[in-house]
Amino acid sequence: MIAQKTRYALRSLLFLAEEQGGAPVQLSRIAETQRVPPKYLELIMLDLKKAGLVKSARGPKGGYQLSRPAVQISFGEIVRSMEGPIALVSCASVNFYAPCGDCHDEATCAIRRAFTVLRDQSTAVLDSISLAQGAGWEERLGGGE
């Protein structure tokens, strides 16, 4: 399961994607509309800024906005920036590989092979879903009620 911090990051970025094309959005507005504690959101936005997913502007008309068009930011990129590796076991991770230490032969380990397949399929799906697509899903759901 993903951490609550990652869920908040996804919700906040989806909100910014829906606001795309406008001026920067103040942190307080994001926190209120997405029901995220403001102090926690500050830390999340700093992490997202370090990851190059948002940019900020200071001043009375300041706030946060996506650093790239929503179509160019994937759910996979967001999850990795908040959670680290998507692989469920360290020996199946591409970017954070570490031997698990308890298997007899990594090359023939069924556990590693199964979780490598899962990692590949999970990352392919997450990388194929853009913020723009996710925002579209939310707009359709919210607009129909």
C-alpha cells in the first residue's frame, strides 16, 4: 500500500493539473480543497519541488504550479518520488537493487522472478497514466454528480 503522504501528493498534483493554465495556486487553497493538513502539505510540496514536479512563486499572487504540462507527468514518477522503489522486494528493484540475502541462487529464485514480473507490470501501468488523464477522470466523475 502507498503511504498517506503519497496519496496527498497525488491528490494535490491532480488538483494542480485541473487548475493547469492558471496562476500559481496558494498552498492554503490546495490544503483546504484536498483536505490535507497545511503543515504536512508544506513538507510534501518541498519534496515535490525537489523532485522537479512543481515550481513555486513567492508573494501575494504566489503559490504552486506544475513544473511541466500534466500530460508529461506520470503517476509512476510521482509514486517513485515519494515512495522510492516500486518493487516490493529489494532484489527486484531496478534503481534501488540490493540482494535479499536469503535466497540460494538469485538467477533461479522464483520469488525474485515473480516480483520482477509484478514490478514490470506495475511500473508500466503507473508510467502510462498521466496527471492529465487522472484529472480527466476526476472531472468526469465530479461533473456528473
